[in-house]
Amino acid sequence: MTRRVFQFLLALALTLTALPAMAQVDRKLIVIPGIVGSELSDDSGNVIWGRASSLKASNFRQLDLLPETGAAVPLTPTDALRDVPLVFGTINIGFYSGLIDFLVGERSIFDSAAQREILGNYTEGTDLFVFAYDWRRSNFANAVLLNDFVRANIPAGEDFDIVAHSMGGLLTRAFLSDLRPQDFCTDPEVETDLPPETREATCAAAYGSLGDGGWRGIGADDRFSEASRLHTFIEIATPHQGSVNVASTLIDGWGRLSQILIGGKREIQDILLSMVGPYELIPSYENCCAVGEAGRPGNSVVAALDETYWAKLVLGFEVTPCPYVHCAAKRALLRIGLQNRAVMDQVYAQGLPASVDANHVMVGRLVDGTRETMYVARGAAGDGAGITYRVSARGDGTVYEGSALAQGNQAFVLRSKHPFIVGSDEVHRYVYNILIDPVQSVPQMVNSERIFLGGGDVKSLALNAMPQISGEGETVELRLEMNADPAQIFDEDALADARVDLTLTAYGEATPIWQQSVGINGDLSFAAGGLAVFTATLTAPGEGVYVLSADLAGRSIAQDLLYVLEDEG
């Protein structure tokens, strides 16, 4: 064989290993991001939400739908987050360029089962579309817009698929359901004592403007016209029954420094409480909410959507004088949000219509520190004091696994935090095997590779940067906590010699700007109890978004995000 022929055959073989599979179905795909996962831009095209600078006061205040003076700044959803992931209080959201780049064939991943590189074969704008939406407003309003989006992009008579992350799954379920909210905005028979101007501002904040039909069109009795064409529905870490992290974001989830940057806790709440979208993510599963103190006797569970609990004990609407501007409108939005959350529970209980051919539900689990239950002290003034939480490893750090579960083919993503799930190779491989190169069976565990350390089999873990939103030059504490499987706990001597590599890398870059090999923190660890803790500190670098990674033998086992901001003052 000549050298030239050999080179040709080698090049051909390498090329073929990275070819996308020929899709066995000919359906278009819509990708729907989660809460705070869509960019919002002003009329001049400036991205107000979607950059690291979005957390600064000058941009964040423009998200207010009920500002103290003047009208709300008109913002338009322009794209999914592609440049950086963002944090919204205690909600961490991923970014979507990794998933989209894979689906359109601009990035490949290695499939260990097939022993080859795989990549998607969609074309954005032709058979792949991103539905960006104003996540501040109701999922039911955005379901109306999704129906319009399908009609505009998917030719009549064609089926289509949806991949939805986080709240995007709730939006899709609202789109598939015939249930609608019923309040003074959507039903003219419902009365309100709000003055006409306040009523109009409240309804605009909740539902926006939906063209000729206005927000009243949400109350239509018929099922959305395009819903019956949805074929395959993939949900990634969707909080079907809400998230305690959303509740804590409404209360006091922003940290000391960000409160200074944005203007303080009450100013943050004033902005957040103008949005009905987060209310529709309030937890509603059994034992989500209680009065008392976590881990103490005398606690009692309350009804998940008890209006007095939220209005008085949690948010302080009964404080005199009311601590919020446009208090009556925001109090009405709370009621609308709680009612809509109850409708979302009915949507969830109703299940998917028979017209949906396949539903795949990916659930995150085994991330320590997932908040399951929120406790509010009896007699709390609604100022964030007296709030405690019960935490566990039953979730992805943001969504409790019991809330993410649903009927359908269930798959579990292990030890991956909420913002990293949608960007993980394992999830992309799963989507590939469903939509691009369908297989007979799909895995129950999306990423099942085990982690061994110090003689133990690591079951759950969590890596945290504290504070997560920092100022330049501030000291940031790093903590990696691992819990071993009781069947194979750590060996004390072996654990004493264990080391983990911590690295900090600017988002989107490959070379770390900080790295350190750390050993066990003996004061915080308890080998016999299956607990191993590694700690370190670093000085926050310049403004930007950074990925903190914990690596074991060259393999990344945990990640977290660090946001560094300059003080605008």
C-alpha cells in the first residue's frame, strides 16, 4: 500500500467516526430554556439580562415590572443564554450553547458504548429553533406565545419535538394542557377592588401583552391549537412541584455583597415581587413547607400554598407600613401566583395528553445541600429572619428529586448541580440516543460512573464557593463535601493521604487561573461516619464568571460557579 493511499484511508476512517447518524425521524426540534435562562434586551438591543453585568444595579433594576416611578422598561426575549450561566439568588441556571452546538454538529462528544465521536445534524433556523421567553411572566402567558411560535416555525401538519430545561418543562406542560388560570386578569367575571390603573399594571406584569386577544385570551376554553403535534417531549431537571430554592430567592437568597451592589434586600424583593413567574415555582409537594425551626421539636407542616403563610410570615405583606412600593399590586400578584401554582399542580396531576408519543424525564440527584423543606419561625415578621431549611442529597442542589419526578421514561443524572446538567456530555448523549440515533432502550442512569476515594465509594457530594457572588479581591472559601455509601465507607488511613485538585477557570476558557492540590480537612471530616471534607481559600479575581472544579485523578467530579463583580459605587 502506498503512503498516499494509507493517508487517504486513515483520513477517511477518522472522518467517518465523527459523522452524525442519519436521523431516523424527520421532525423539527424546539429547545426551551429554564427560568432566567432567556436573554432580555431593551429596545436599543442592549442585553439587560444575559451577561455577568446583569447582576449590577443599573441592569437589574430594569427587570422591575412595577417600578416606583414611570412605566416598566420594555424588554424583549432575544435568545437563550449562550455566553455565560447566571445566578438568580439561590437559583443557578445553566447556559445553552453547549447543548445547541452539539445538536447542530458544531461540537462532538465521545460515545463510549459506540466507541466513536457523535454529534447532531440539526440546522438552527431550519429544523432547530430556540424559544426564548420572558421568564418574569406567567408560564400560561408564555404557553400562548409558544403556540404562536410553533405555528410560525413548524409547517402545518408536521409533528415536532421539544427539549425543555427546568421551568421550560412547566411552560410546555401548560401548553399541552386545557387548564387555564382564572383571576381578574384572565376572567372578566372575577372582581377586584384594585383601581383600574393598578389593575391594568398588575395584569401587564403577570401576563404581558398577547396581541389582539390581550391577556384575556389565556382564559380560552379550547386546547392550544398546535399542542397535539408534539411528538417527543424531553424534560431536563424540571421542578414539576416547585423548588424551595425559588422560595429562598424571594426571601433572602442574594448574599451580603450582591445586596450592597443591587441596593439591599428590600430593593431586591421589590423587583422580584413584581414577577409572577417565580411564584409559579413555589414548592407545593408534600412536606415542603413548615413553621418552626429545622431539626427542632415542635415543627408543624403547613399547606403548601397557604396564602397567609406566604403573605405574612414569609414576605411580610402585613407589616405596617407595607415595605414594598405598589404594595396592593404586588399583594395581588402573590395571590395570582399562588393560584397559578395550584393550576400547575393540576396540570401535573392531569398528566400529558395521549397525543404525546414519548416523554423522557431527567432527574438530578445525589448533590448534597439540596433544600427539601423550608421552616419559618412562628411569629416571623416576613423580613427573612427565622428561615431555616432541611437539606439532603435528594436532588441537584436546586430541585428536590421528588419534584422533578414525573410519569414517563425516567433517567437520573448523578452528582451534577442544576446549572451543569443541561450542558453535560451525558445528557447530550441521552438526547442523541432519543432524537438523532434512536435506540431500543435508554439508560436509567445518565452518568453512573462511580467515584472512589480514600477506600470509600462516594455516593453524594457538593462543591461550593462561598460567597458565590463576590467582589474583586474578596476572600472566597471553597468546600468540597463527600459522603460515602454506607456499604463502603472511607478508610481513615487511606483518607488521610487522599488529595483533590481544585481549579478556577474563566468561563469558556481552558486554562485555569488558579489551582491547588488539597488534602483532607481533619477537623471537619469523619471517616467512620462516611464524611470527607476538603477546604481551601482563594482571592476573587477580576470581574467575570468562573467555573470552580474539583478533579480526582484527572477527572472532574464536581463543579460550581463563582461570580465576581466590581462595585458600581
